[in-house]
Amino acid sequence: MIIGVPKEIKNNENRVALTPAGAFELVKRGHTVYVQNSAGMGSGFQDSDYIEVGAKMLPDIESTYEIAEMIMKVKEPIESEYDLVKKDQLLFTYFHFASHRPLTEAMIKSEAVCLAYETVELADRSLPLLIPMSEVAGRMAIQQGAKFLEKPVKGRGVLLGGVPGVPPGKVLVLGGGIVGTQAAKMAAGLGAQVTILDINLNRLRYLADVMPANVTTLYSNEFNIRRLIKNHDLIVGAVLIPGAKAPKLISRPMLKEMRAGTVLVDVAVDQGGCIETCKPTTHEDPTFIIDDVVHYCVANMPGAVPYTSTIALTNATLPYAVQLADKGWQKACRENNPLKLGLNVIKGDVVYKGVADAFDMDYFDVDDYIGH
């Protein structure tokens, strides 16, 4: 198969979809890998690193899309890329369709095959291609939240860990999945007083067992959220419903109940956000303030630590990319149910229910496209 790796062009997105090690594995198996010039530079990989393992370099994004049967990316195509996507081309990347209708409509129009990292799902309901970036984003949520709690950037002026004689800051984490767990772990490590909420009692039991003593677990409901937001310094939105829009747990009127300088970090912003007032921001301009509450809603948080993120992502995606390249997308998805669940849009039709429901679009059975 001919695989193309374009350079990411989303604002401050320095990750690349494939490391030289990943390219080596695909070339070794007889596939042709084309990488756009300087695609890996932001992650610390030189063009020469790719050439050494047998990949071929292309001068621009247009030629990369033009030649490839499968495009491997990190982030969804942005508007300037829509017309580059070809009919029947396989795109393997993060899409987060349910939060962005124009992207969904553009990919339907392209008649390409869109396989989304974030909806590849194992039998235990875990999301293997989302986990590594969720781990990065969860840890970064605390790193960034701690920074924006500083007074010069309009935060409350609180040091999360406190100092002797001064109580630590309070961190509220909404959601006990991968992002929430990593956020709670990081915040606890800094010495903060942490409360983590979830609606899954089994998950709360597990977290209560493994978390340090400065982490409290609590069942998530509106009453508890309203009570806790009044005295917590940093609030992390870490709620995910695979492939669908995130539920809104904090409404606009609830901001009035928070103290001035409270920081909100909505990691769910890729899926529409779980805080009503959040809208996607960039690393260049990461925050905005509503009712004296600081909002940090960067949609590609792991892009700020691209060396770590790129290696972690390739570690997870490569086994699936190898199957797609070796067998073709139809056979690979027929034989691998988790990979089949990654299919969102096929040749103009929406085949993932969460996306169809988000926009009230027609939903088609994926088995009709891959065979039984």
C-alpha cells in the first residue's frame, strides 16, 4: 500500500502521525511510505531519519495527498485540506466528527473512507488509540491549570501544593476515565487536595483503592458539582462519551457560583466540551475569561509536547496501520472488530451512530461496506 504522511497544519500542532521507527516497520513489510518534507521536525525527527529507513520525501501537502492510498495524520483535516482528500482514499486520524458538522459534511462529500482513532474500541470498552493522548492531556491539564492559577494571568494566585502553614489548592476532576485519572494523579503528586467525580461506582471503588490519601472520590451529580465548584481552584472537565458529544456538566449560570480566578480546563473540548462556556482555543491564545473565570480549552493539548506525544501515538496506532496496509481496510476491519468500530464515514455515508445522531443524519450499517 502507498501511505502518505502529511505535515500537520493545525495551529501549533507539532506532532506527526508516524515516527521513523513506524515508517521502518511499514517499509519492511513492502509498503511505500511518503512523508512530506519537514513533517517530523516539530517532534524532533529530521527528514534524513525517514530517508534512512526507506521512506520517500515529498515537497508539499498536495503531492502527499495525491499519491497516497492511505493518509496517516494526527488531527482532523482542516478546511484548506478538504479538497485534497480523494474519493476512496483511506484517512486514519483523529476526527471527532460529532463536534464539527462542517468537517463531517466535507468528508461525506469527499467520498473517502474515514477511520477515526478515537472510536477504535476494544471489547472492554477501552479506546486504545485515544488512551496515550488522554494520558498526556490529563497530565497536561494540571500542568497548564497550575500555570493559569497564577495572578499575572488572572488566576486566583494559588500554588496547588501549598507550603508549610498554608493549605494546598483544591482540584475538582469531572470524570474518572483515563484523562481524569491522570489529572488526579498529577494534582495529587503536586500536593493538591483532589476530588474526582464519576457516575460509575465500580470505577470510583477502583480509584479509591489506587489513589493517594489526598484524593477523594465522589458520585457525580448536579448537586455535588454545584456544591464543589464554589470552593475549588482548578476544575478539569474529563468526560467522554465515545464518538458522541460530551454532556454539559457546568452551565453558564454556574460560573457565578465560582470564585474570581478559578481556572477551568476542558479536556473534552474536542468532543464539544463538558463546560457550556468553553469553545476551542489554541496554544497561541489558550485562554479567555468569562465572569472572572479563566477558561483553558486548547483542542490539541498534546501538541505542546510533541516528542512525547508522537512516540506514544505511534506506539498505539502502528499495529492497526500495519493491518490496514497489509490487508486493505475492508478485510482488516472485517477481521478486527475494534478497528471496524473506528469507521465513521464510508464513501459518503455515515456509519457511526454517535455521529449520525449528533447531526440528525442518515445512519448506515457498516457491515454493508465491509462484508460479513
